[in-house]
Amino acid sequence: MSTCATPVETILSKTTDILKSSALNSGPMSLLCEFIEREIKDVIDTAPIDLDGAVSEANRALNRAYQELDDLIELLSTQPDSLALKQALGQADNAYYSGEGRLTEDLEEGERGDGLADFIAATIHEHNSESGIVSMRSVNESLKAGQSRIEACIEQIEQLTSAPTSRPRPSQ
């Protein structure tokens, strides 16, 4: 007797190579991978739907995350290249759901607004020098790398359906 994979299992298996790649299993990128996996599970597990519906819901959630990062990158690119850690976190916090991500607070993983907020805060902290100055250019490069991972997951998921999909275009 063969068993059929659920839509969640099918979608997660399609994104496994991207989510489990060794380059992503450390630092902020591991938080992004956990966020993507949780988003896929959360949006699909809420209601029994077929694979096309699951793909649509997963794409909707990941496109929203992609756009949120795009908006953040756009705002942070207007900032000076070097900011104090508190300033960098404050700017990102204001841009990401107007402070609901709680990026400026010293919190453990999972205690912020969501997993994407954890990724953003960890990314900023990762680029904090010993003198307390954050390279905003480096932060944006890391956020763009995260955005690329989200886009790669979206592309993999889209291969599971013949339904047309639309994706936001990155800001230039």
C-alpha cells in the first residue's frame, strides 16, 4: 500500500535543498529557514486543501515576506552606511510593522513578533562591530541574500502547479 504525501510534505520536500543547505544552517540564515518552514506549515495546516491551493497559500505567505524584506531594504538603503546598533535596530523596527517586530528589545529567538523579525534582528546584530557600529550596506546585502532564498523557495514551489502565479518585483 502506498501513501500519498500531504500538500505540506510535498511543498517542504520541494524546498528542502534550499532550506537545508549548509550555507544556511548558521546564524541569521538558519532563522530565515525556520521562518520559511513555519510559514509554509502554518498557512497550509489551517485548512484541508489540495496541492494547488496549498501552493497558492504558501506562495502568498512567502511573497508577503519577500515584500516585507524589500520594503525594509529600500528604507535601510536611505540610511547612512554606519549607524549605532540601537539606531540601526530602531530604523528597522520602525520599518517592519511599525515596531511590532520588537527589534530594539533584547529578546530571545521566538519572542519577537515573528520569525522574520528574529532574522532581521539577528542580521543587524551580526553586522555590529566591537565599537557598536553597524554597517548598513552589509546588513542590506544579507537581507537581500535572505530575499533570494525566499525567492528560490517560491520558484521551487511554483513548479508543483500549472496555475499561473505572480511575484512582486524587487525594488531597484
